[in-house]
Amino acid sequence: MEIKLKIGISNLVFGMTQKDVIQILGNPDENRFDKDDDNKLIYVYYKQKMRLTFYVSENYRLGYIESANEKLTFNKFSVINTEVKTAKENIFGQAITDWEIEDYNSFSTHFNEEFWFTLHIEYGIVSDIEIGVPFKTEEDYDWPKLENYGV
């Protein structure tokens, strides 16, 4: 499952419809609206350890992915269960050099706004990632062209 910055993960491409995603992954184990934001419909896939968010205001297009799947890679390197220093310097270092770090009581997040990408860190190890469609302007998303990805 290759992370593709600004695009998605593997064959899950930002901008896909619910139908497109179901053709790839099948029906979700759960689907629900975000309790804090009714603009977000979330599909949860247990086996894949993924949560996919569709934006209602964008015609239910896939716009955000959260995952703790151990098969996640970037440039063929495993991401989950990797030490944060190794992940940031050796795995993502050529693509991402600027990280905003937020520390919480039991974990930290390392976020890059350009790629709308976050590493969640627990005990110094990457526990999961979040990737979203980046913004073109403050109000507009920079959706990838689906036809470039066979959709």
C-alpha cells in the first residue's frame, strides 16, 4: 500500500466516489457521519485498518485517509512501526523537510501542510498516518485528475 503524496494511497485516489472505493475495497465494516462535522462521511475498513472520509459538500468525494496498516510504504520503505527519526529523515526526508510538531500527553503529531500529511507518533514510533487532499487556495482543494489514475 504505497503512500502517494497529494494523490492518495495505492489505487485509492482523492476525488473518488463512494462507488469507486467500494469497487476497490468492498463494502465498509462501518459507515457514519463524523459526530463533530456532518460534512464528513466516514467509511471504516477493519482488515485494512483504514478510515476514509468523503466530503459531502464536494459531492461525496474521497478527501481524507487515516491508516495504521502495517503494509503502508513510501518509496518502498515501511512506515508503520518505524522510529520517527528514521521515518522523517530516511523515508520522507527527500519529499518532506518541514514538519509542524504538536505534543500531546500520550502521543505527538508531525504534520506537513504542503502535502496535508501527518505522522502519529507513540513511544517514538509511527503508529498511524493521515493524508488528505491538499488545498489549492483557502477554499478550494487541489484534486488530482482521476483520469490520470485510471478512474
